[in-house]
Amino acid sequence: MKYNFYAGPAILPREVLEEASQAVLEFSGMGLSLLEISHRSKEFIAVMDEAVALVKELLHVSDDYAVLFLGGGASTQFAMGPMNLLDNSAKAAYTDTGTWASKAIKDAKLYGQVDVIASSKDKNYSYIPKGYTLDSSYSYLHITSNNTIFGTQYRQFPEVGVPLVCDMSSDIFSRTFDINKFDLIYAGAQKNMGPAGATLVIIKKSALGKVTREIPAMLDYTNHIESESMYNTPPVFSVYVSMLNLRWIKNMGGVVAIQKLNEDKAALLYNEITRNTLFYSPTQEEDRSFMNICFLLHNKDLEKEFLSECKKAGCVGLEGHRSVGGFRASVYNAMSIAGVQVLVDVMQEFEKTKS
Ligand SMILES: *Cc1c(COP(=O)(O)O)cnc(C)c1O
């Protein structure tokens, strides 16, 4: 058993993996694997319905919104969002807070005017830009709620008088928030929800039907809403395991309880990074991510040795992204506080042997 600190595909609860593995062998008493049944069977439709219902329940999503499970990853949403929400002659505001935000900006430019109204590129994306205002002529403001690579996160969402569109790939279901500020939320499953394959989309129905362009069928939210995420064959395994994971979150006490655990884990690790004389954090304190915790060694020459100590203790996936360097501990929902404590113990032992 390893402590999985990978940024994604990410850790899933053991009991979810066990139940998923059973369903691969035989699903719902059908004498068939989940992977070989029709997505239109009543058994799989029940899975999809429960997944959608759990998303609505856990995030308090009203009937003004549609909940979809699509293919293509969060990256497809970089284009699909503006294709459906931004008319050629209209403009959208974007904040540039890292690699994923930059990719979203690049694709949006294909569909309308895009104004990058704030960026933290000047300091290698180590903070969340704030203090801007917007006029109401923007169709939406796009933000990336958690910057998986750079380890920053919006603690509070901007109040700018236009609807928000948000890439929540790496922190959805990690904390509570008010869905009603958003026209569109999307998230690839494989960070904090389930295995790779499905992309969760929560779209405000009244935001649709306002663009004049023709939209290819697979990229039109309206088609997916009408066919309840069954316009084509959905990524059934990813939807099923995501559903099991959402059940797990509910059994843990819902997003409120999960948030408390995540805050405790993040506090434990950030406190150690601050206290430990060998390490430091590259991110501005008030914007630090509770999901992806970046940290560096003052003495870079010790990096390999520290990673090997982590591996010996069973902690894997701690290499930082090449654009930040150092280390990144991803502490998604399924990471236990005990797992974080093991990492903290390694850091403390390392300090003793090096100072
Ligand atoms: C991983 C990630 C993506 C890309 O997700 P795919 O599902 O692989 O396309 C987009 N945005 C954020 C914030 C991510 O962490």
C-alpha cells in the first residue's frame, strides 16, 4: 500500500476501487461485466441517474441547471464552453492563473473576443490576481478555481457582476460554494471525482441558445441535455466509479465534512513547510491551494535524496511539475490525514539528518 500524492489521475478511496473491481467482473447480478452491458440498459441508466442526483445533492444544484457526464476531458470544455456561450461578436473575460487557464484562453479566442483581465504570470503564477472590476458587457468571466500545477486556489470567487464560467477540475467536491454564481462549471473526473474518461459539466440552461453559430452535434450542450448524457456512448466505467465516489463523499458527511478534512490536511502540511528550516512554499500564503501543495528545498541538491526518503516511507507522486520544480503533494479527497502525517514525519526526519 502506497500513499498516493499524484496530481492526476489521482487517488481514489480503497472501498470505491474494491466495489468497482467487482462490477468489472459482474455487475448488478446481470451475469455480465459493467464493461460489456449496454449503456441503455436499465441497470446503467440507474447508474447515470444516481450519479446526476448525487452531484445535485452534494453541490445543491437547482433544476435551473443540467448535469452532464461527457467525454473529451476538461480540455474539450476549453472550446466547447465558448462555442456554446460566447457569440462571435461578443466578448468574454478570462483570468490567466496558470497552464490550464492559458489553454482555456487560447481556445476561447477562436470563438469571440477574449480579454485577459488579470494574470499572475509576472510571478510564475504564484498568486491569484484580485482587485479588478468588469463592465457588464462581458458574456462571462472564466476562472480556474484551483491551479493544479502552480498550487494556488481561489479562496473566494470573484464578484464582478457577470456570470462565472469555471474549470473546477482539481477541486470540485473538495469544498462548498454557491453554484448560483456560475453559468458553467466543468471538471475532468480524474483529479477529485473518479477515473479518467468522464467530464462533469454543470450548465445553467438559461445561458444556452444565445449564440448564432452552428455547433457540431457532439459539442452542443443542448443535444447532451436532451439525451441525458446518452447522445453517444458515455464513458461508462468512469461514470460508474465517479458515482461510487460521490456515494463515498455522501457517506463521509457530504462536502461540508470533506472540506473540514481537506482543511486539516492542508494545515498540517503547510504548517510543516513553514516550520521546517529546509523547505519553503513558492506560493502567496492567502492563495495557497488545499489540494495541490507545492514546496521546495532551499538546497536543491537534496531533492533526489528527499524523494528517495519519501519513497522509502511509501509516499509516491511527489515530484513537482517541471514549471515549478521541487515537490507537489496532491491531497485530494481520498488522501487520509494519516497519509499526510507520514509525509510530515519524513520531512521532520530529513531535517534532523541535514541540520
Ligand atoms: C488536469 C486538468 C485539466 C485537463 O484535464 P483533461 O481532463 O486531461 O483534459 C484541465 N484543467 C485543470 C485545472 C486540470 O487540473
